[in-house]
Amino acid sequence: MALDDIPADPPVRYAEQALLGALILEPLRIKTLGPLGPEHFSVAMHGALFAAMSALTAPAPEVHAREPVWITALLAQARPHARGLTVSYLHTLADACPEPSHASAYAQMIVANRARLTIRAAAERLVQAATGPLLPDPAAHVLDSTDAVAAVLDDLGGLFPSHPGSLPRTVLPPPPSRDTGTGSDAAGEEQLLLSTVAARPGCLPEMRWLRPEDFTVPLHGVLYRCMASLAYRGDPIDAVTVLWEAQHHGLLASGVTAKDVLDLLATPAGSPEHWGEQILRRSLLHHAHTTGLHIHAYTDDLANTPHQLITGSRRALADLGAVRARWQHATRPPSAGPPRTKPAPASRAGPATPRVTPPAVSTRASR
């Protein structure tokens, strides 16, 4: 690797050096730093040195000015955990401190950087839960990871409370692609749902938890919207009436033929609720994946302050919360009452998310 290719030290590295240099020059300032621990440092040696500073009793200023007792004690305490630590490096740290009285500001920078990395790690776990090998209950795994992200944001919210004008300006990546191949399980299950609902449309009033945007194939989503429109108006539903409604939605003008629509609706099988849950589960995982990528993008943008990171992440979780509420409505036992929903984490960062009160669900037919 050429010298020009060596990456520059991140700004937090200089903040760590400045803070440690301040504490070498004026040890008693460690009492003014607030919630800071060795785990907040990005360099292991710096963390070990700060741990030594926290464990030792700082010398009186007059003693510190006359004798190197503080330097000697730090080396003895920290060297077992930082083998490369030398007297020379301690002097380098002292020279790196512009002003010891700014120690609290340097500490706040270090805490802010740690907060960014903590949010990023939580977002990565959410992405992994949404895209990793399917577990027996992938939706539950994703919801647990979502709750973990919310808990991290709540913990950090006490250190960095939101304030007006704290929305991030990061350009977010597009949503990840969805499996829309005609031979995929997703496309097949969506086709089975449409065929079965066309044959037994009485289930539609009880499946308002499913939305056209949950479908991976846009054509399937439009046909489901046509069925929902017919059901809303109280019109009869079968393959021919759905075809007629699809014409009014402009579907036949987009290259889809009448025979294509009728073929899609020709093979009913199984339970509409079962196929609907499969589609909604896939939509939940997709939205969780998107949310994790958006939060990760916020953490990659170093222009975002901790306030902006927390606010943007809460907004992203609120978008996922709408799909989560529909999933809980769809999967709760028939005898259970409406699910208890937690207040949306985003409510502290902007307008409150309206709560959707789901309709009562009647007992499903056994699958």
C-alpha cells in the first residue's frame, strides 16, 4: 500500500488524544467529564489509559507540578493492558491537547461517536435478522431486533435529547429489490391468494390488514386493489368482475391482456388468510430490511449529529411500525382482543403517528 493510500485518522481519534492529554496535564478534570467509560474509546490503548486514569487517585495540583508521580502511576496501571504504551506517547498526548479546560467538550465528542457506532451496530443486526437464513419464526426475530433498535435509541435519547431542526439530510438508498420472478414462491403465493379470493371473496372484509403494496409483483398488487375496491362498494366479485375493474384501473392499457388476468385468477387453492399472511410476512421482512439500511445510511453520514441520528432512526422505525401493526392484527388469535401497541418511538421526533384500530376478526376456517 502506498503512503497516499493510508486512510487519515478519523476526527474522534484527535478528540481522544486531546482528552487524554488534558487529563495528563490536569488530572483532576476527570471529575468533570460526565458519563464516559473506557468502552467509548475507538483505540484500545486509549481505553486502557482512561481506565487507569479512572482507577487511580489524581495527585494534588502542587504535587503534580513538582513530580512525575501521575505519569509513573499511569504507566504502571495501564501497561498490563496496553503493552505499547510508552512515556513518549504520553508526552505526545499532552502535546495534542489544545486546551485542557476543554476536556468536557472532547469527552462529549467521544460519547457522540460511540453513540453513532452503537446505532449502526443495532441497524446491522436488524438487517441481518431480515435477510439472514430463515428461522422457524422470522417475523418474531425481526420484531425482537426492531425492539432492540428502539431500546438503543431510548437509551441514547437521554444523553442527546431531540430539538427543533434535528432532522437528518442524508440521501437515503433506494429500497432493496424484492423477489419478483414469476417462478418464485412469492409470485406463486400471490397468485394463489388472488385466485382464492376471486373464488371466495367473503374473506376480504376480514383481510383489511393486507395492502396492495405488500405484493412483490406490481400486477398482483393492482389486481388485489381492484378486488378491494369491488368489496368496498359492495359489488359482486369473480374473475370477470375483477377483469372489468382492472380495465378501469388502466391495467389493460399497460400491456396486460384480458387472458393474462383470467389465467391469474383461475386456480384457487387453500386458505386466503394463509396466503395473505405469507405475503404480509414477506412485506414485514422487506420493510425491516429497508429500515435497517436507512438507519445505517444515517450513521455513515458523518455530517449527522447524534440528535439527527436519533431523530432519523425513530422516523424510520415509525414507518416500519405501521406494517408491524398490520402483522400483529393478522396473526393474533381469533379470541384475542385488539393488540396492545407501544407508543411509536418517533413521537418524540415529530408528529405523532396515528393509531390504527383494527376491526374485529372472526374465527378463521381451519387450514
